[in-house]
Amino acid sequence: MGISETYSRGRNLAVSRPFVLVAVAVVAILTLDIGRRLAAPGGLTSAQLATFLWEGLVVGLSIGLAGVGLSMTYSILNFANFGHGDYVTSGAFAGWAVTWLFAGAGQFDLATLLFIGSVSTRDLGVSMLETPLAILAGLIVAAAATIGLSLLIDRLVYKPMRDDEGISLLIASIGVALALRYTIFIVFGQRTRGLTDAQSVPEFAIPVGGGGTLDVGGHELTLVVIAAALMLGVHLLLQTTKLGKAMRAMADNEDLAQVTGIPTERVVRFTWIIGGGLAGASGFLIALERGAMNFQFGWILLLMIFAAVILGGIGSIYGAMFGGVTIGIAQNLSLVWIPSEFSTVAAFGVMIVVLLFKPDGLFSGVTTA
Amino acid sequence: MSSEASEAERSEASKRAGSEATREHGGGGRSEASKRARSERDRRSVAADGGTASSGATRAADAARPDDSLLRVRDLDAGYGDLQILTDVHMDVGDGEYVTIVGPNGAGKSTVMKSVFGLTSYMGGTIEFAGEAIHGLAPEEIIHEGIGYVPQNDNVFESLTVRENLEMGAYILDEVPEEQIEVIYDRFPILRERSDQRAGTMSGGQRQMLAMGRALMLDPDLLLLDEPSAGLAPDLVQEMFDRIDRINDDGTAVLMVEQNAKEALGRCDRGYVLVNGENAYVDSGEALLNDEQVRKDFLGG
């Protein structure tokens, strides 16, 4: 390629897509600035930078894991499910009721445990170190209960509307969201409750150079490991199993899937099973990592989940994973420059900038379910 | 609908079709067609069951029809939603036969094919395949009967690889039929070369081969092809028709809708001309090509 051609390509890019150049320039400047701050005495330490990145990864994977289910149901059922955030909450409440029941049976009143009521988290002592089996049981129940819930709601609400426009389904899903949220509110109350015993959560100090350490919490590590494993599992399911391939085929071209003999209703059911299971598991894990939850944490999280999914390209599960991590890291890394009150602004800022030059999201056109 | 009522309608329609058949057979080129070995079968008309005005020879051929017709469409009314497109359509495809449907735009050619595959609103009449009534069945049930369908547009899963597309073609089987994939690869060697490539990255001709390969994965008795030459570069069109010939030579019956009417009629055993959702002409492909009326009205002179 000649120089003049390169030049004219560059000029075309600058004229037609000025945002690309601006975005590249901004990223370059910020990277250089991080380098400068790291070098400056009394500036950013490598331990701080590592902490921002780690926290970003933790937040990002939790959002991404919840987003995978949302993206999947979007690509196969063709509607944005606003109830997804409350599926996350429902899973968390179901799972934690079971975890508490396991951890405190014989020690506390069963009803109090089941309703995740007023028990000193210190006395109950739930943590990965002390009660790993109770947490594992809770995780499984969280996923299973959310699968049951999403299949039930599909049968009652979405299936009769299967051939309707995406917008009707979207509005129905807002109704589902409200119904779920206030059912949880009525049963469990509006109190934000502590869940784990912060004292007994193990911490690992990882040296990161310059004498600093990155403190990795045991529950953060649990979330990262399980979320990564589940995402790998979804990837293998979609790429190697017959059902996964059928899901991708149906996301790609529903009419053709039908004439090919793929049982579309069965694929829809499995989509809810996987999407619901991941929503429930992510809700449980997010609550584990935060050590607290209330009846609307999923709903509040839904905004971030949508941001991640749209950033990655709605409908693409890899986009949801990648978008989640991008949003999480942007949010935390922004703390280098701006106070934490504005970190959410930074996350959405990144989303807007990406959408300016890639309006369909980063993974658009790579529709992998 | 009670069987009595449908019987009455059928004989009514047969009479009408019978009188049409006289006109159909009045066209030129019939003697020429009869020189061909397969013309005995070709000369069957729309007037299938007991057309009153056909010649004795045709009636004799018609009488044999119910036994050897693989696909048998009678008095078919169908459309989309409440909109009726097809009226009293008759169509037959014999075992291993190659049949083409031609006609002007909007004549309902593709609709016939979609109706056979259960993709339209069924409004009346019968569709029998291998002696079994299949009208009213869903596509996923019709697949089990041994019919493969290649839609005109969007007929491959773009984000899946070539091999995955073929695997989806055999979804209803418990195991991926490796031998059949090899058969398809032998028939379309380019697919073997591209087996791990995403279908969306392939050219129009390659996609069409993949779409046919997918539909052949269950080794159907009847292959429905909706405008297989649409959107292909001119030099690829001949190649595509050659491939269809070979699929047919290997024993698969073909029912094809084609815009490229001359080419299609020149190659098929029998052709149907459809106008306004009704049968207009039926004869051997050769005879239709030589029929002055058909040529003037539908083949551009």
C-alpha cells in the first residue's frame, strides 16, 4: 500500500469517523498519564493500580455473568427482558435463605433463617472458610429456583405472547419486574441485610512490586473463579453441544431453524434454563461478594447489566462478558482521575463513546447466540 | 371439513381442471415430447382423477397416478393469514421425478412449495406424500416424512460454520451422520475445504451449495428448491443447474420454482405453469418450451 493511499485512508477516517481518532487519542493520553503518575513519587502506587484493576474485574465479571443470560434471551426471544434484574434478586434471596438455613440450623429459629431475618452475621458466621457447603448449597438453589421461576413466568406471560412484537414483550417484562420486586419486598421486607461474617472471610495479600500488595478477598476470588468457570461452561455448551449449536442457529435465523427441524420451543425452554440459572447464580455471588443485599439490588444492577450488554453488542454472549469487564474496569480505573462519586459516570461515558463509533456494540455482527 | 364435502369439491374441481387439460394438450410440441423416453409420464395433465375431457392415453396414465405419485396435491387452497393465494392447485411429483413450477411474479409459485412444507395457512384440499396426508402438519413434522426444503433467501446459518450448518440439517437424528456429511462433501467438494469457515463469509454460489447440502442431510425423497439460481452470477447458474441434475439423477425427486424458466424447463421432466394462484398449463418441460402460447405469455417469445 502506497503512502498516498495510507494518507487518503487516514484522511477519510478522520473525516468520516472523527470519534475514532478522538477515542484513540484519549486512551493513549490516559495510558501515558497512568505511566507518569506511577513514576512520580507520592503519586499512584502499583498496589493502587492493581487494586483498581482487580476490583474492576470483580465487578465486571459479576455484571457480565448476569448479562450473559440477558443477552441470550434477547437473541433467541427477540426482546429485552426488563425482569432480568429481578430474576437476579430472586435467585439471591432463594439461595441465601438456603445458605442461612444450612449454616444456622439448630442454632437459630428456622423461620428467622428462612426469611433471612435479624440474626447477627457474626454469630451465624457464614463465609467460604467457615461454611463452604452452605454457600455451595445456596448457589445451587439460587440457580435452580431462578430456572423454575423463569420457566414459570415464560409459561404464564411470555409464551402466550410469543409471536408479538418485541416492544409488547418488553412492556410485559417491566410488569414482571415490578411483580417480582414487590413480592420479594412483601415476603422479606425492605431492610438491607448483612449476609456474611466479614471477620472470617480470608484475605490473600499478593505482592505487586514496589513494596505494595494487592489484597484479594476470599469471596471476590470465589466470584471470579465461579463466574469464569460458568462463562467457560456456556462457551463450551454453545460451541460443542448439539443443543448449543441449535441455540446459535435459532439466534441466527429462526425461520430457517424451523424448516431445518430444530424444535424451537425446546430451544426457547433451554434458553430460559441457562439464562435463568446464570441470573440466579450471579445474584447469589454478587450478594456473597458484597456481603449484603436488599429487595431491589438486582433492579439497580440492571442498568449496569444493560450498559454492559449494549456495549458488547446486544445478543452476543461474548459481548456481554467483554462488555461487563470493560464497564467494571472503566468504572474502577476512573478512580485514578476522578472521585468515586463519579465513577458510574465514567462507566457510562465509556459506553457512550464506544457506541458513537460502533453503534451496534463491540461484538455486533458476530452473533454467537 | 367432512369427507363428503371435500369429495364433492374435488369432483367439481376435477371437471374444471379436466376442461383446462384439453387446452393444455392442444398446444404444439406434444408429438416431439412423446419421442422422449420419459414422455409417457410427462404427458399427465392436471386433470388427475378422472378428467372428463382428456384423451384415453392421458386417462390411463392418470389412473396409475395414485400408486406412483410421491407428492400428490389436490384442490389446494392456501395463503398467508386470511389472504388466499392458491386456488384449487393440483400438482404431482413422481418418485425420482424432476418437476419445475414457472409463472409470472406473484403467481404463487413459492407459495405452493411453502404449502407443501407446512409454512402457509392451509385453507382446503389435500397434500399427500408417499400416500400419507401431510396438509396441516408443522414443518418439523414434515421433515420426518422425507422432504427437504431450501428457501430462496437467508438459507444458511451465517454465524455457524459450514459443518455446523450440515449438522443442523440432521438435527432430528440422535447422532451426527458422519457418512452423510461425507456424501455431501463428495457432492460439493468446496464445502469440505471450507468446513470450518463461517457460512456468512461464503459467496452466493457456495451458500446455495451449503443450503442444498443442509437440506440433503436427511437424504430426503423429495427436495423442494425455491429459486436456486436467484442472485447467482450468470456463469454459476449453469453449474447450479448441473448440480441439481446430478442430485435428481441419484434418485431424489425435485420440485423447483425458477425465474429462469427456459433453463429450468429445458432440464426438468415436467413443468407446471401457474398464473394467479391457479394451474394454467402442465406438460413435459420440452413441450411447454415449444408451446407457442406458453412461450409468448411466459417465456418472453
